[in-house]
Amino acid sequence: MKKQLILMVTALSLLTACGGTSKTTAEAEKFDYTVEKFADLQILRYRVPGFEELSLKQKELIYYLTEAALQGRDILFDQNGKYNLTIRRMLEAVYTGYNGDKRIPDFKGMEVYLKRVWFSNGIHHHYGSEKFVPGFSPEFFKQALLGVDASTLPLAEGQTVEQLCDEVFPVIFDPKVMPKRVNQAAGEDLVLTSAGNYYDGVTQKEAEDFYNALKDPKDETPVSYGLNSRLVKVDGKVQEKVWKVGGLYGQALEKIVYWLKKAEGVAENPEQKAVIAKLIEFYETGDLKTFDEYAILWVKDLNSRVDFVNGFTESYGDPLGMKASWESLVNFKDLEATHRTELISSNAQWFEDHSPVDKQFKKEKVKGVSAKVITAALLAGDLYPATAIGINLPNANWIRSHHGSKSVTIGNITDAYNKAAHGNGFNEEFVYSDVELQLIDKYADLTDELHTDLHECLGHGSGKLLPGVDPDALKAYGSTIEEARADLFGLYYVADPKLVELGLTPNADAYKAEYYTYLMNGLMTQLVRIEPGNNVEEAHMRNRQLIARWVFEKGAADKVVELVKKDGKTYVMVNDYEKLRELFGELLAEIQRIKSTGDLAAARDLIETYAVKVDPVLHAEVLERYKTLDLAPYKGFINPKYEAVTDANGNITDVKVTYDEGYAEQMLRYGRDYSTLPSINK
């Protein structure tokens, strides 16, 4: 992929996000972070500290932005698969309208399936992208559908329930139909074999040829071709259906624009007002030049306390890494915690200059790098329920080079992960000895946050493409390479004495906690997210395994990192932390060279050699050990609920935030109040 993608979860947060007890309460705060657990998922809550202290105008702005965020929910469902909205609505109709015995295994299995569909915004796993296996029979589901009010079902005009079942049941129940949302297997047609709804009737070659024909190698400010459209073939001709008001997804985008216009009216300052106005213009026109103008304005708006992401942003769902899923994040700056990220970003040029990469691939002058810690007010689209803990935008390389980027660390989300994971037994099971456990207990929260900051604030913004290099040159391997580049930048510098000098780490040993947990995750524990017999598919997981396996192999002669046995169990042992840092630096230099030169062959070789294959024996052991802990490897969140308090004239006098909504309760409410798209969007 060509984009600087969101870091879903860094090493320790992946580790801690694997936690989950039946009911964890932070006694000091009297706040329940855990909600429920099912399948391989755990649902959490997050707090929004500081919201009550915001001004009324800021609260009103957040309220309007959250409404705009929620209106885009259906877009992501449809992007993730043609039949997702139809299936979700069928399931919800049975879930709410079924009059039979809800204790029977079929209904219970359907309930879990629906909860998974809600979580993944479709019928494929949100992380691994494989299709769910239903825990209920087609016969049960058909009879249940026939037993509910037909008006609650997503029936096309003139369609019977039986015909609806005939059309949709193969998608749900046949494992051979749409088995993967995003296929990344080398040698296959990635477009035809991916179930995501970004292409219709076109092959991978046709898609690549279409966009290559639009590109001008001499254009130094290229638009993000294909970002906001579905590529289709009509009467033998390949063409785009643009996502805009009056176009595809127009019904939802009209609602988003409605709330953005209200937000524009209470913007904090002229700069923020201009950002919102330009985003509205983009939604109304679909023009990608307008999108770039919006992105530049957004990067330059540094004075607003309230901020947001709203739009077609990340391209993980497209196997070719061009078309963007819809997402939104409404947030405000954590003033106290931002000191850490501002200190890092203010030294951006020093970090760039001292990077181990070749001089020709470095930026001579780092521009516009800003960083802050934020409090998430609401997650939406491709950031809900599963979310990032850090963001670095915009994605366009030329905008980042000429105008800079914004990096954020989402403080209250990280805090919720850590609170919910406290005392879950994961470290005790997988960490080698008390020496490493003490390091992790003492320093891991701090060094993990610093690694995230370095990844997002500086890693994605570091380096440069050589003149004439196509940002899409690495094709399907681009996403993994980009995430590896940012991770390696963070790993290399979290151990640098500069961080001690800046007061960001307390001593020269703290970084070892991050190194250990990262290696343990990349070599072993992230395998809990892989089904037996499967390869690593997701870009962030490939990135981590690539880094871990590469340094493991390259340092083998010196036993820098080992996999050792103790009491019949496998553990990671790091013997030489300084040499490990050198290896991270060597790999960073090579990854940056690949990125800067567009070396597709080298990217393919690295990823296929180190990032994809799974050791089946080690995998089986990790799964068995993890099973005994009774934990869920994936986490997601329920949003707070915002309610506007108004006077007799309808003016907002306050905005209240509450945290007591349940998972199914929230999902059903969103389905009632924020669902504007047709079940099938053509």
C-alpha cells in the first residue's frame, strides 16, 4: 500500500490487549472497563476524562462531530462486503423479533455470529479477514426469518423471504463463497479473490492498468488515485463509481455533511472552520484535489483543542492498497500528556539526521511534524469497535514532505487496554524469567508509549522517496513495508541515549522492556490470532513477524536472540540488547532503501521469506498455552453516549456523556438511528 497506515496496536499493547478477566474494576476510579466476552473478542469501555471541563462551545462541537461520525457506519459495512448490510439486517430482525426459545444452541450460535458481524463490520474477521463459520444451521435461520415480521427484513421489491435466503445463504454458509475479505496470497488475482466491495467485475490487471494510465510520473503533487471510488466494469468498460453526495453512498454522506455544517458553525477558530468547509466540499464533489486541499488545511490546524478524522482514510481493506475505508475519530487534546510528544516532535530533525539509513534517503529538512496525546471522544467506522492507539496522517507522501503531518497517541484508549489487562496472567505464562518480568512491570507502559510516539510522530514522517518513484511501486507489499519502517524507527530510537537526555526515559536500561515484549510478540505470542494451518495475512502482524524473524536469523550466529526451552515450554531469550539494536538499525536502513527506491522485488522477498509462514509446532504450543488463560486475543470498545441538553428554544445548554450502554444495546441503537444506505449499494 502507498499509505502511511494507522498503527493498530504496538507490541506491548498487542500483548496487554490479549488480556481479559471476567470483570475488572479500577478501584481507584470505580469504573468498569470490561463488558463482555465472546468468540475471540472482549468488549471494553473507555472513559473520556476532561470532557466536563471543556467549554460549552467545545462540547457542542464534539456533539456535532460525533453525530457526523456515526452517520458513516453503513459505508464501512458495505465496503467490507456486498452483502454485509443485508446479512446484518437479517440477523438483527431475527435477534429482536424471534418468538421461539432463545436458549437453544442455534439461537445462541446466531447471537454470537451477529455480535461478531457487528464487531468486524461484516462477515469476515476484522483482523485475519477470513469468513466466520456460523454456529447455527441454515434450516434454523430460514425458519426464524419466515417467523418474523417481513417488513423488518431487507427484502428487495417483489422479493420473497425464500428468494432472499437463496441469494444470501451461500454467502453465509458456503465456506467457498467469498472466503477472504482481503487476500494477500502471492501469485493469485488479489482483486478477484478478495470479498471486499471495492471492485466489481474487474481483474487485478485491469485495475492496475486503469490507474497506471491516469498517473503522470512527472506530477510532483499527485492525487490519491482510486481513494474514494469503486472500480467497476459496465458494458465492457472499466470506470469508477465515486463515493460522494449524489453518487455512491450519497445517502450517508448527505447526513454526514448535515452534521459537519452544524460543526462548522461552532468551530473554535477560522482555521478549523476552513478545514470543515473544505471537507464538506470534498464530500459534495468527490474531487481528489479538493481532498488534498482539505488534508493540507487539516495538517496546519494546530491550535484547535478539539480535532477529528472523518472520511476515506486507510487502505488496508483494498488488496491493492489504493481505495480507502471510511472512518472517524472525534477527540480533544490531553494538554498535560502532550508534553511528551511535543518534546519528541520538536527534535524531529535530530532524529532524522542521526538515523542509520543512507543519507540519500533522508529528508534534508523535516517539515511540519506535530504530535499530541489525545482523548478519544468517539470511535467510528474502521476505528470501531477495534481501534488504533496511534494515528499519523495524512497519507499522501508529497503532502507529508511539503506540509508535514499530524501524529496522535490516543491516551484514554491505551489506558483502558492497560486497566482491563491488569493481572491477567499473560506475562507470567510467556515471559522467560523474573528478570524480564521486573523490567516489564517497571518500564513497559512507558516504553510502549514512547515506541508508539516514535512510530507515529517520526517514523511515518521520516525518509523520502527518490524523484520519480511511484508511491504505489510496492503494490500489495507497501503496507507491511511502511509499518515495518515506522516500527523499526521507533525500536531503534527507544534505546537511544537521546531519550534519557530529554528526560523521556529514566535510564539506559528501560528500553529493554520494549525490546523483549516486541520480540516475544513477533516471534510467538501474536500467533494466538492465527487459526491453525493459516499463514500471517494482516499487514501489522506481517510487519512484526518480519522484524522479529529477520533479527532472530541475522543474530543467530551470535545468539543475540534465542528461542529456548524451560519446563517443556518455549520462551524468548534476549542475550545481547545492544547488538539487537544494531540489527534493528540495519533492517531499518534496508526497509527505507526499499521504500525510497520502490524496490518491489526486494519487498516481496523480505515479506515472503520472513513475514508470512508460521511454524506449526510452535504455533500449536502457543495456542495451547494461551487457551489455559481463558483470554480473548482481540479487544474492542463500546462508545460513550452523548446527549444534548436543550432549552425551550432548542439551543444546546450542555452535553452529557454516559457510559452505561451495553454492547448489543449500542449496536441495535446505531442500526436504528444511523442506518441510511440501501442493503445493496450499486
